[in-house]
Amino acid sequence: MKPSLDAYVLLSAALFAIGFLGVLVRRNTLVIYMCLELMLVAATLALVAFSRFNGTEDGDVFVFFILTVAAAEVAVGLAIIVALFRARQTVEVDRLDSMKH
């Protein structure tokens, strides 16, 4: 039995919603960053699903560019989080208020 496009779009929407809710609710920068990555994966899944069901390979090729950019994003994002931790000794968003002073 082959899953329908609706199943993939529903899964993608659920993953995106979980990631979005995690960004809104969590206060740890690492968890927020993981939720942002989950949202990126959800969008990529939807792109591949639409590409497959339209019978084109454009979405599959575009996914490689997304993965390349995501790898660079992970490196830069984790470097920023490590720098914040070294400067403030915390990764909690509520305690990172350096712009206020």
C-alpha cells in the first residue's frame, strides 16, 4: 500500500507544528535550535512529497541544496550557542539579556 500525498503533507504539518510549538514554549537555546531544525526537515519533507507526486525530480535536487545550507547553519548556530555559553555560563533564553545593558 502506497501512502498518499495527504499522509505526507499531514506528517509534514505535524512535524512543523511540533517544531513551532517547541520554539514558542522552550527556553533552552539548544532545544529551540533543534525545534528550528525540525521545522526545516518538515518543509523539506513536504517539498519532496510534492515533487514525487508531481512526477518531477526538481524537489529531490533542491533537497541537496537545503541539506548543504542546513549543515552550514548547524555549524554556525552551534558556534554561536557555544560562544554565548562561554560568555554567560548559561543557555537559557531568559537569562541572555545582554542587549538590555
